[in-house]
Amino acid sequence: MIKCKDIVVKYDNFIAINKINLFVSKNTSCAIIGKSGCGKTTLLYTLAGLLQPENGQVEIDNKLITGIRKETGVILQNHGLFPWKTVWQNVSLGLKIRRKKPNFIKKEVATILKKLDIFEQKDKYLNQLSGGQKQRVAIARSIAIKPDLLLMDEPTSSLDAITKEDFQKKILKLYKNQDLTMVFVTHDIEEAVFLGQKIIIMEAGKIKREISNDLFGNESIKKEIDFYKICLEVRDILGES
Ligand SMILES: Nc1ncnc2c1ncn2[C@@H]1O[C@H](COP(=O)(O)OP(=O)(O)O)[C@@H](O)[C@H]1O
Ligand SMILES: [Mg+2]
């Protein structure tokens, strides 16, 4: 589904992505992990069509990406929500822009908010929510448009440990209950192994290693010793230079 061929992404003369080849199959999940500044966000933005590669190309479902694609849901690092709008308004926005009928919007938004346990907060403004609730609103908003591809940049980085685990479980459930390809950036090794079917380890604008994670999909994976073995493997690769 996602095919990156020899992509090079530059900021002026600085090469942030240096000939990356990446393939992510449809309806699978891919984690991107690596040290700060290695190019994770740049790669994600390129998949989103927000940045254009200088060389090489990105294809999604065999179509060349030259800009933003309407079936791609994106959650940027600062989650891009509108603080002066309510939860309900934030989540329904994408559907309104797409001119869906009010009855349809009402039903869809209610279903999604319930799925993510934020229905009771629907009339609150964003600044009245906790960090975890805000992140759930961000997810709700991006899945309301029924994306076939969800891109997330460090979706849990601002959350405390317990809220983070809860949020990760909600994402896994959501992913399992619909057709969705998911690519997310994280600096958290356990998160990469919990939510990534494939784990891409980046270093200095390149892919250093790719791991396929057979344990993916099991919600109780963290009770298995093999989970920590994969975490250690990722840690070792991150530490090598
Ligand atoms: N707008 C920009 N202009 C110039 N350099 C940038 C810009 N954004 C990122 N960079 C540089 O590109 C590299 C990769 O950045 P980024 O993709 O944000 O890394 P990561 O998300 O892995 O921390 C870093 O060295 C960063 O300083
Ligand atoms: Mg980043």
C-alpha cells in the first residue's frame, strides 16, 4: 500500500531523509523509532504529502503522492485541535467540510466519541480536558473521516504512564476493528513493540533496521517475556552506531 522509493527530503541544503525505501502493506501497522533528529517526523510528513521528496517517490495504493490525500488521517505532534471549539465541534469538523448530512454527522460523531470514552465530554472546550482526553479527541477527529491510512507523530509523548497504556490499548482496539493502515512515530520502545507490526529503526536520515513483530495484535502482549525480548532487540539496535 505505501511504497517509498529512494526518497530524499531536504531542508535547504540539509538532507533530512537520505534515500529511504519503505514498504508498508495495506491494513498493517508500522512503528518508526529512532533518536531525536533522525528524520522521523520528516518521513511521516512526506507520507502525509505535507513535504515533497527532492528525489524518489512515494506511492499510496499505486498512486503517486504529490500533496495531501483525502483518505489519509494525520495526527501531528501538537495534535492540531481547536481550543476554542468543543469536543463535538472538533470531531465533526472533517465531516462538515466534506458536506455530510447533519443526521449522518450526529450519528457518526456520537459513535466515535463513545468508542473512545469521551462522549460525556462532548460539550466541553478543549482547554477543559486532560492530556489523555485531548489525544482521544485528536484520534476521534482523524478517524471520523474514515481514513484508510492513519499517520501519527508521537501520539502519546505528552501522556503519563498509565494514561499512555490506556490510550495505546484504545488505539489497538480501534485498529483491529476496522480496515486501517497505521504508521506512527514514537521514541518509546515498548510503544513501538505494542503497536507496531513492523518496526522501522531510523538513524541519521536512513533506515537502520526493520523488524517484523509477530507478537503484534495481542492485547496482553506485555505479560509475555517475548515482548521484552523484542524490546531489548530494538534497544540494542538503537544503541549501536
Ligand atoms: N523546517 C526545518 N528546517 C530545517 N531543518 C529542519 C526542519 N525540520 C527539521 N529539520 C532538521 O531535520 C532533521 C530531522 O528532523 P525531524 O524529522 O523533525 O526529526 P525527528 O522527528 O526524528 O526528531 C533534524 O536535524 C532537524 O533539525
Ligand atoms: Mg519528531
